[in-house]
Amino acid sequence: MNKLIAGQTPLRVLAVFGTRPEAIKMAPLVKELRRREQISCAVCVTAQHRELLDLVNRHFGLTPDFDLNVMQQSQSLCGIASRIISGLAEVLANYPADLVLVHGDTTTTAAAALTAFYSKKAIGHVEAGLRTYNKASPFPEEGNRLVTGQLASLHFAPTASNAAALAQEHILDNVFVTGNTVIDALAYTVRSDHRFSQSALERILSDYSRTVVVTVHRRENLGQPLQNICAALRDLALAHPDTAFVYPVHPNPAVSEPVHAVLSGLPNFLLLPPLDTADMHNLLARCHFVMTDSGGLQEEAPALGKPVLVLRRETERPEAVRAGTARLCGVEYGEIAAAARELLENEVSYTTMAHAVNPYGDGAACRRIADAIEYVYGLRDAPPAPFGEVSP
């Protein structure tokens, strides 16, 4: 196991993130690192997503130490990356980080990793080893995580399968199987007495006996795939008037405009702006099942005992499919409608998925990551015991 050398004690860690999903998964880790006497953890946000990011930080009580504020209207991937590289380079020139932590697969992730590499800083990759083996899908996420995996010095793989994917790429040193930090985040957010911030959401949950949560936002689903999904959702809502459908709609006009055009006006279909973290997690806890192209929801929902229909052609999270908590439905009308009808109408199918064991974590991922960092830097004698992936 390779050891790294810190510049000083306490060990200086800079956590960099910029989107809502990253913030949800990094916030509990930042809190864990800040509990460690031998670690000093600062936060740099890129604000790749401004408002959605700020909602999460406020919920977790995080105030960034550095804010690159890169978001612009109609921003391009190249524009985001260039502004992150320029801004983070200045931060790293003045903040003596021993380790830069990045998360997952966003443009923030890859750009921050590249900047840290150019600045000769060690990189830790949280949620490492996810792969579809198709660089075009999801785009640009698959490329971002491939780049980050090659540059990172520490790799925090949620599952044993993710660690195996890294091994196939000859990434063998400082790989730790930790579970996913999003499971840790649920302990901060899900409450039996939670009150939703939007009265319409409170009302629809009380008026209908079951609720289906929907999210669709990925780039590869824009255009015809999104049209297919919306058509299936409309017909499902019409065929099951006893079931509420709740869809927090991404603000991207390429998502929001077709969604509202097809789904507005249905009495049992509630279209909302994006929810804050607490509202979203508590909605998941109260729903019947989830239909989504989101990566995070494929991890969060199974932890709450909720089946997931994945509205994509492939997934970098096959553990949930193998475990039976998720089903890959594709983006064609017929497949989507049939899969949803089965969960709505077949109690045995529903119960089988709902009772499958969550393969993504036990709520101790942040502790394992912090222990691993201390071990690699010689602040702890032994590495953490790995999180054990549940066999299908």
C-alpha cells in the first residue's frame, strides 16, 4: 500500500464540489473529516449549479471557504471546465492542501482533478470505479470519471464491483471499498415528522394512497427519449387515477419545456421546481416507487426500501439491478409503461423489489473514507475494514 506524506499536521484536505448531487454526497464526509483532530478540511465550491448547490449547503450547515461561482447562463462544458481550472488554480496557489477530494463524475470533478494534478497535489476520488464502458453514455460523466480515476492517488469505491473495475484498469494502490456516502446523508435528512416546504406536496401525499416519484434530466435523454418518457408517464397517470405522480423538474429548458407541455394539467400529476435535500429524501421515504435517470436516486431509494425503474439504456450502478432493487427500463414508451404497470398492478413483483437488500452502504462510508485517509498519511495504523457488497 503506497503511503503519502503530508506537508504538516493537521493534514490539510480541500473538498471540491459544485453540483447538488455532489454536495449531498460530500457534505456528510466534510462533517466527518472536521470531527477528526488530525485533519483540517476546507470546502471549495465551483457553483457549477448555483441555486441547487446552495440549497444543499444550507441544509447541512456548510459555508464554503472558497467559492469559484462559475455558473453562467447557457454555459458550455468547455466554459465550465476552463473557469474551474483558472479559479481553482488560484485557490491551490494560496491554500497548502495535502489532498484534494473530488466526487463522482461531473465537469467539476474532472476539471478539479486536472487542476490538482497540474498543481502537484494528491487527489482523492470519492465514488470511484463506476463504469458503463460507453464514453458516449452517460455523457460527459463516463469520460469525467475515467480521467479522474487515472489522476487520483486515493480511490474510494462504493462497492467491490467498483474496485474490480479499477483493477481492470490497473488501478490497484490505495483503493478502499467504503459504501456510498449518500446513505450516510440520509441520516441527516429523513425524519418521520418532516413537514414539506410546499403545501401542494403535503396535499397530494395526503390525498392519494400511493405516490410515484419521477426525475429525468440527463443529457442523453433530451429530445426523443424524453418525449417517450413523458408520453408513457401521461398514459400511466391517466390509467391509474388513484396514484399520484410527483416530478421535481430540472430547470434546464430542454427538460422543463417538453415536460410541462405533455404533463401539465393532469389532476394526479404534480410538477414542481427542484426540491431541497430534506424534502426530496423525505418524499422518497414516503413514495411507492421511483422512476428516474438519476444516479443518486438509484442509491438512495433502495436504502429506503423503494423500487427503482431506471429510465436509461445502461447504468454504471449494476449492483442495484443484480440485487433486485432496480430495473433497467430503457427509454422506449412500451418498456417504460410495462415496467411501471407491473409495479402498480402486481403486488408480488413490487414486494420482491421493495424487500431486496440495498447494496450501496450501511451508513458508515464517511467514517471509512476518513479512516482510509488517516491510514494512507500515516495517522492510523490499519486501514478500515471494507464495506461488503451484498451478493445477488
